[in-house]
Amino acid sequence: MSRHALISGASIAGPALAHELNARGWRTTVVERAPRLRDEGQNIDVRGAGREVLRRMDLEDAALAAGTGEVGLRFVDDDGAAVAEFPAGEGDTAGGTAEMEILRGELSRLIHERTRDTTDYRFGEQIRELTDHGDGVTTRLAGGEEIEADLVVVAEGTRSRTRDLVLPGAEVTELGLQVAYLTIPRTADDDRWWRWHSAPGSRSTSLRPDNRGTTRAMLAFLSDVRGLGELDRDAQVTVLRRTYADVGWQAPRVLAALEDASMYFDAVAQIRLPRWSTGRTVLLGDAAWATGPFGTGTTLALVGAHILAGELGDTADTADTTADTTAALARYEERMRPFVAQAQDVKPAALRAMNPRSAAGLAVQRTVLGLAGSLSSVFGGLVEKLSTPRAEAIELPDYRLTA
């Protein structure tokens, strides 16, 4: 009988793992506490090894076709005039805007469509209890149903509610960067550039194009106050209105949209755990290793799913013993740890450089941005480093599928 994996989380990492396990003969069930597939979400990029995973899944062309059409990153001044431009990369890895820019919801939809006939999706459900009894795991869902599985995978987000059932006490380290993501009406002035405006006080406003006739806005600011992400929406709106009350450019437009726009507020954080698995349970994606602000999350989610499935192997070829499962999970962690450690190497100075606190610091930023066309420039090198994550540094193993 095929081995069975129960996966918690239906964003990107969970369905990607289901796809890869299905290809290896596994049965998969995905539970998701949201009542439906979440089609909202902001721009994400897929680079390097993540892009190679999509190729192996035969989803690369579909993901490119569903892209946002963003042509590059443009820093602007208070009047909206360009200070510096960084055109979209050509290929897997280069540039602030990757060649593959896609809405998170669009990529999630593509993977779900590919797996919905082979995976049992349970929306509006979540794991309440689990018991690892050596030769399998018994889980009890919120609705009362019990499911037996050979493996349980928690592929949720940074603030995962299920993670404590597997490995309690995760260290959640907030980096001080607060980001509000909104979808607002597009205007005639919006173009295909990602436009980024900085204001004193470590505040920025960004507008990005999408492929749905709307504009994706971001209000990002540095703050020493922790726990803002845990406030209710009304309190978060109050914080944003007070924080951006004197900011110009397009900030008033974004604030005016707060009443009606869908909004996701994120206190950007990292997750650090001494291990990602125990027995027949394992963490995947941000629930295991949330890396922070610099665009590696989707790539690592795809790579992690591919490696985890590859190490677990085909149901026809691998004995289902606890020792085998434990060894496979150890190999998965051994392969992923170096990539995660590199992605989590976020220096506070880098966040401050991209979000200057004083008017003088902002003037310096704009001056050096104007010189950033030469990568010998110190700030130009920083922009290139921050906007081009080391996704290409990941070497994917060649996991052969049995015919």
C-alpha cells in the first residue's frame, strides 16, 4: 500500500510537497484552516534552484505566463521622479525584479490545480492533536476526524499554530521591519515599474503592478516596538495612519484605501530551531526556517519540498520503517541547513541602509543610488546583493523518479 503523508498548509510549500510525493507514489492529504484556497497575496519571485524545481514540476512556463509583468525596480523622490532604476533580470537570478515575478496566490493556484486530482484537500480544517506511535502518526482534526498517516508535515507560515505540536518553543525573532501589504485600485499614473519611495523615519511606500488590473502597495517601516503584527486590524490601521501622516508621494493614496482594501500586516521575523523533525513529523518552509525580508522564502519553500520528497523516496523502493523515515528527514535537514543559514544572514545595517532614519541619511541614500549604475559603488553593490538572493548557490540533487 502507498505511504500516506498528511500535510498542514495549502500555500506553496505544502502543495509543492504533495506534488512531489504524488509523483513518487505517495498518497497525500492537505489540511488548511482557511475556508478556501487563498488567492490573495503580494508579488513574490522565484529564482535559481526554485525556478529549477518548477521546471522539474513542468510548471515553469505556466508560472511565467501568469507573471505580473513588472519591468524593474525604480527608486523615486518626493515628486515621483526616478532617482535610480534597476531593470528586471534576464534569467533565473539577476536583478531586483526577477524574470519570474508572480503573485503568491497565482503560484499557489497553479500548484493546487496540478495536484487537486491526486491530493485530498481539506479546507476549513486544522490539526488539533497528533500522536506519533512509532510505525505511524494519528492526528485528530478540529472537526473531530482522525487520520492515520505515515508522515505528518507542517508547512505553514512563520506564525504557525501547529508547529508547537511537533517542536514547541520556536524562537521567533522579529527584525524590526513592519510591512502592510494592500491591494488598491490602479490609476492611469501606475506603470509596470516597482516604484519605491523612502521618507525620513525609516519609512517607505512601494507600488507594484499585478496582472489583475489592480496595484499592490506596501507600507514598510522600522520600529523598535514588537508585537504590532498581533494587533487587530483597526489598531494596525491606526498605527499606519499615525506613522505615515506626514509622508508624501503616494502615501496619502494608500492610506485613503485602508478602509476598503484587503490588507495583510507582517512583523517580519525569522524562525530558528535546533532541529526540524522528530520521529515521523517534520517542519517545512517558513514554519521551519522563516528567513526574513529579502525574497528567499518562495525559492526555499520549493527547494525544501523537492528535497524532502526526494529523500523520502518512492513508495515502491523504500521500506517504511521509523529508522528509514528518520534517516530521510535527517538527510533533508542536512541538505537544507546551509541554504537557510545563508538566507538568514540578515545584517541590521543592511535594513538601516535601505530604510534611512534621518533626512541627511535619506539625502545620502539618494545620492549614492544615483551612482549605483556602477556596481563598484558601495551602495550599488548593496542594492545588488539585497535584491539578488543567492538562490543560484543551491545545488539540487538529481532525484530520479522510477518509471
